[in-house]
Amino acid sequence: MVTPVDKRSSNKFCEFHNDKGHSTDECMQLKKQIDELVNDIMSANKGTEGPLVIEAEIGGHAIHRMYVDGGSSMEVLYKHCFNRLRPEIKSQMVPATTSLT
């Protein structure tokens, strides 16, 4: 973390850094590392078929199978997964207004 300790927000905690200053959701270094890892895997898996499968913890929920399809133009969250999210996470989601073909 590059922000001086005395200027960090004491009410936010980053699990990636295990330190106060910003939330895990706001962590730019974590996002950059995830992007780099996904990109490394997609260059290594060129020519393979099927989605990339990732396990992660998002918003305090363990996601055992997250499918990443590099050729997809839509992000799909299945209803049974959505129903398991905490209400504060559900309230942040915006429903799609376009049709899916």
C-alpha cells in the first residue's frame, strides 16, 4: 500500500493486503494481479475449447465454479448463484435491459 499510514481510512480493510486503508473490493493491486493471471492463462490456453474455471471468494461467499469464457460478450450469473448472495451484494447489481440472443 502506497498511502501513508496516517492518511489511510481506518474504517476500510483490505484482505489482500491484510491492512486498513481501502476495502478489498477497491484494491487496485488485487485487480491488477487477477487480470495478469487471467491473461497469462488465456495466452497459455490458446486453441483449447471450453471456459476457464476459477474458484474465488467474492463478497464473503465462496464461489466454487466461476466460468470465464474469453469469447463471450455477456456476463451471466445463474439464478441459483444470485439467490445465494447477501442482500447488500444483490442491491448493487443492475438488471440488464437488453435481450440476450
